[in-house]
Amino acid sequence: MPVEITWWGHATCTVEDSNTRVLTDPLFARRLAHLRRRRGAPPPPEAWRADVALVSHLHADHLHLPSLGRLAPGTRLLVPRGAPRAVPGLRRLTHLRIREMEPGDEAAVGGLVIRAVPAEHDGRRLPFGPHRSPALGYVVEGEARTYFAGDTGLFESMAKEVGPIEVALLPVGGWGPFLGEGHLDAGRAAQALARLAPRCAIPVHYGTYWPIGMDAVRPHEFHAPGEEFVRLAALRAPDVAVHRLEHGESVRPVIAP
């Protein structure tokens, strides 16, 4: 079966590989605190079906307890080390099979091996408090090696830590008019793409959520990152096929040499 990637919005994707469904950073809400979903309908129940879900870090738009609660009983859930202690609500999700991960850890799920890799990002649940859990990316290896970056900045050892890959799911924006440290914008994501050198890439983490009441504040930061990434990737990594998906759209990337 060919590898298939579906982007549901923000950092939420389904990766189907080796007859196994992987769901990244599930977020199914129309509204989250001061954010509202401004583009794309919330993912349908079909999107809730997964063999394993990956959580990259503890921020509420990546570890969203109500969305995780919709996953079917027995679904495996990989979370950063220390997450159940930092987010007590995780311990109430007794229908899920939770495993804590740190960089270098591997988990076998179906026909896949999933490896946790470092990310450069603030992994705390709240803006203030102790750093108890690492922010992670994941490499999903089956018919293809797919890198889900989660939220990360560009860091020197990225290519070494991630290793050879065929598909890269890279964040290219955010949910507000300004990106802080530990993020990739379209330009830095294109630099990451040149370092990682996959066969194809899909931009994520943009154009979905925006703060309520800020529709007129730097709106290009909401709309533009995907197209800007396509343009810059063509300059910095011209051999990489970039697929800019609409919400709910799928692609079967060509991964053979």
C-alpha cells in the first residue's frame, strides 16, 4: 500500500504506512482558549481513527486532552517523558495505552518503528514553570521514513539527529502574528529542508487557528506561510517535491528513487 499523508490542519496529520495509521498532535477543536479555527472544518470522525497517536510537546494546541479523549480504546499514545506528571489529565485517559518517550527511544507499532528525536522548542505545559518534559519530533519508519517535526526551531544537529528520510512534515508558521524562538517560519523551514534533503515535504502548522479579535493584525502571517515555503523551498532545495495541501486533503508522495 502506498504511503498516504492527510493534513487535517495545524499540526494534525494522518500518516498511513504499512497498513498502520499514525495521528500527529491531534487537535479537533473549533476553539481553543483565545484561538478559533478560521480555515478548514474540524477533522471528521474518520480522522480520530488511529493505531497510534504522537504528541510532540505539552502545549495545549499539541497536547489537547479533549481531542485525545476521542481516540478509540486501546489506541497507543506516545508522549514526551514526564507528560503524565506535568498534565494530570493524561492519567484519566485510561482507555489509551500511553508510553513516555525521550530522544532516541523507539516504539514498534504494527509494521512501523517510531523513533523520538530532539526538537528545539519550549516543552513546558504553561508559559512559566519548570522544564519537566522534552519537546520531541518523531521519525516514522515503514515503507518510507517520515519525519514529523512537531514544533521546533532550526538547530545545528537537526539532520544528524533525524537521519535519512523520504518525507518531511515541517511547521512553517504558527497561530499568531509573531513567532517566538523555537519555531520555523517559511524561510527557516526551507533551510531545514535543504539540510534534511528528503524526497518530498508537506508544510503544516499554519493557516488554521488565529487569535480572536486579531483578524486584521498581520493577516499575511496567517495566509502566506504555505505558499512562501513552496517558493523558498524551490530556491533552497529544488530537488525536493513540496506538496501544499488544503485542509483534509491527502497525497501519496513518490518516495522511490
